[in-house]
Amino acid sequence: MNSTKKERPQVTATLWELFSSFFRIGLFTFGGGYAMLPLVEKEVINKKGWTNNDEILDIYALAQSVPGVIAVNTSIFLGNRLRGVAGTVAACAGIIAPSIIVIVLIAMFFTQLQSNLYVLRAFSGVRAAVVGLVAAAGVRIALGACKDRAGWAIGIAAFCLSLFTDLHAAWLIIGGGVAGYVVYNGTKRGKRHDSA
């Protein structure tokens, strides 16, 4: 067992706890998946103890590497780990229900909201706040995931390629996986060779 990794908490949750926790996360988040990450961490690590910092970073990596929204995928992974298929359904329903309710309400009153100056000003503030939430999530993920020079090099390379090229995110994720395998597999071999 790797001594640097913390043990995964052995906890369970009721289906109602999964649904209501992810419903709260979905209800109080504006700006999409990455803006939800700080709330996900607060709820599932700090408040509920369903996972730890190391595991949530692994879940985020998996959730981002498959199709779909990162917050929904995260809820699916956690729901499944805690309660199997029923937990998956409860957590996923919880995270998407607020969005469905809000978008239906907005659709019903769209023409009135579209021309309301107060609503437009409020959304300008919401968009600015979302930038801060996404940046904070990015910094927290970077500090947790990039533990050495190789990790930082891979992360910075992916950041620059994402920012300055039109390379699809899927290729960046695949490239990061390949780079990680090559770098860390080479590091393991080098340590085994040095100790022989």
C-alpha cells in the first residue's frame, strides 16, 4: 500500500442523503461544473466524510476524462461507490434536478427576464463570481494533483496547449496520461536500477 495516500473512508450514505446533498450542490451553484467543485468538496469531504482529498482528485480526473459534465460525473462516481446503482441514480438526480427546475422557470418567463435591467446586472455579477470559483477550483486541483516537477511540467504543458492552440481537451487528457505513464514508469525503473 502506498503510504503517502490516505485510506479511503469506509462510509455509507442513505439514498436520501445522496439525493439531498447533491441537490444542495446543484441548487447553490451558478456557472456549471467547475464552479461546483468547491461546493462538492465542502459537502462530500468536510461535511459528510464520504471521501478524502486524494480520492476526490482521482474522481475529478476520471470525471473529466469521460463524456459529460464534471459535476454530474462526480456525483455518479460517488453515488456508485457509496450505494451502487441506486446511489448513482439518487446522486445524479440530485445534482441535475435544480438545473431542470431553474431552466423550466426561466423558459416560462424568458421574455420578461431578457429585458429586465436588474436581472441583466445581477447576471453580470454572477458571471464575475463564477470566474473566481472556477479559478479557486483550478488552483486547488493543481496543488493537489501536481506533487512534483514532472506533474507541474505536464500540467503547465496542458494549460499552455489548451490556452494557445485549438487542440481538443480529449487529446490533452490522453497526452497527459501517456506523459504520466512514461515519466513515472521511467522514474520507477530508474529507482529499481539504482537500488540494484
